[in-house]
Amino acid sequence: MSCADCAAPYGVCTTDVTGMRIWYPTSGPARLAQLWSKFQLEPHCHDADLAHAQQPFPVLLYFGGWPGTTVNNVELIQSLVESGYVVVTRIYPPSSERPMDFSSQAAYQDTLLRADKQVRALASDATTLIDRIIALNAGQPASAFAGRLATTEMGILGYSFGGAVAAQAAWTEPRIKAVLNIDGWSFGDAAVHGVRQPYLMISDDTPIPGPADLTSADLNHRFTSWLTKQDYERLLHNFPLNGGVFVVVRGTEHGDFSDRGRRSRCRDALGLPADRAGRVQKLLRTYTVSFFQGALRGVKSPLLEGPSAQFPEAQLRRWEGTKEGGP
């Protein structure tokens, strides 16, 4: 099943409500002006434009990469909304939070502590967003969203560090029913114990670090390799226990899964061919929509069962999980 197969005839609108941006289906063409220079969108719609389908719309929460000051997957969010989902995002204001630092062992250990603290804080924000969505659906405050949100069918997704937030939020929040991690290391409880809800992990094909990587004289490379190896080993321990799908996309890099690979000015600087950027985005959209269609709407897709003729570069592994590891 492709995105075209499952997409509903909706356009996309946005509105800001109580500290969150809601991307929602409208019964008409998309009316968003993309402002790539600001990595934002200019809203042109009102609550009254919410499309009215026979059933309420499932809700997805989205978190961007560290430090969460932008939406990294506008194109993906638009595809989800056009497929009949309401997507909730939150943009954090600029902060003094330092970037992840792998320049020394002390910096590496400090980065792990800061990442664990940050992932727990943003996971707590996910709970706050869910509470607000439920209140909005109940008509508090009054709006066209009242009664239009399927609050028992909520999922979460994130890119890079946002993927870690999605996994951690699912660990602490039972109202989340499905999780997508787009190429993010895991931190917090989810790093140790995994994700017990339906879980899709989409990753680039960075090689698993070997002895030369783990002892490299380049300290940034060495400590990044330490984290990558530990994260991979934990994934392969937790997936058989909890179940889930792990998709590695051959020939890709981390930035390919964000919108920056699609912007021509940045694409050349990153060395990303236009055809590869478009191909990766199409794959990401298709797998994402198919996953949430199955996990939240019960519309299963063979795409998530094994090899795909449509996307032969996607190397898929699937686990059913055990009673001990399952929800």
C-alpha cells in the first residue's frame, strides 16, 4: 500500500492552540505557504475549516530533533494529514541547551546525562499535549475540534532526538498506542527496556562500529561509535522481547530523513542528489502512513511484513515479541 492508496481527499491547515500547533485535514486543497527559510509554515486556515469525516480523526504527536526548536518533517506531516490524521507539534523557543558533545570521555558522559534528562522532560510534555487534546475534544475550549478527535487512537513520532522522545513518551504514557522513531538514538527508560506498543524504527545504514571505530584517535568518532554500538545492541535485545519492526534504508544518511535533504540550497551543500532525496522522502512517507494505518486503524499492509518490491533498499526485520516483553 502506498501513500496514494491510503490518502484521503484532504488538504492541510494549521492552527495554534494552548501552546501547540495542530495540523489538521480540511475539505479542500492545501492552503499552506511553505517558508523554508524559517523552517515553519504560515497558517491560512481557521478551526471552522476542519474536515468532517464519518469518524473522528486519529491523533499523532510529533517531536523534532535536538533541541526541538523546529519541525524537521513538514513534508511527512502533510502526507499524514492528507491521509486523515491530525498531527500535533510543539516548537520550543531557543534555549541555552548545549549541543551533544563527543569531544572527550567527560563530554560524552555529560551528554548522556543531559540527554536522559531532556528526553524525560519532553516525554512529560507529550503527556501535557495529550491532556490538552483530550480537553479540546471535549470542547474545552469550544472549537470545531470538539468531538472530532479519536483520543483513543493516538500515536507519536519523532525525528532524531525526537525519535528518542517518542519512545520515552510511550514508555511513560499508556494512551500512546503506536510509536515511530525516525533514525534516533534512544535514551531514558526506552533505551534500556525498549517500547512495548507497536513500534517502527527507521534507520540509515551507518555501519555497526567495529574495534577501529571504538578506539579511534578521533574522539568525536570514537564516542559517537560507542553510543551507536550500545544503542544497536539494546535495540536487538529489546525488539525480540517487545516486538516491532526495524527498517534500515541502504544508501542513506541521517539528514536524508529530514526536510533539509529536499531543499535545493541545502541539498547541494550536503551532497545529497535530488533523486535520492526524493526517493528517501517517498519511502519515509509510505512506511509511516502504512504503519499508523495498521497500528491505529487496523488497515494492515504487506509493506511491514517483509521485503518490498517497491522499496528494495529497505531492509526490514520484524519481531512479534514475547508475553514477558509485550504490553
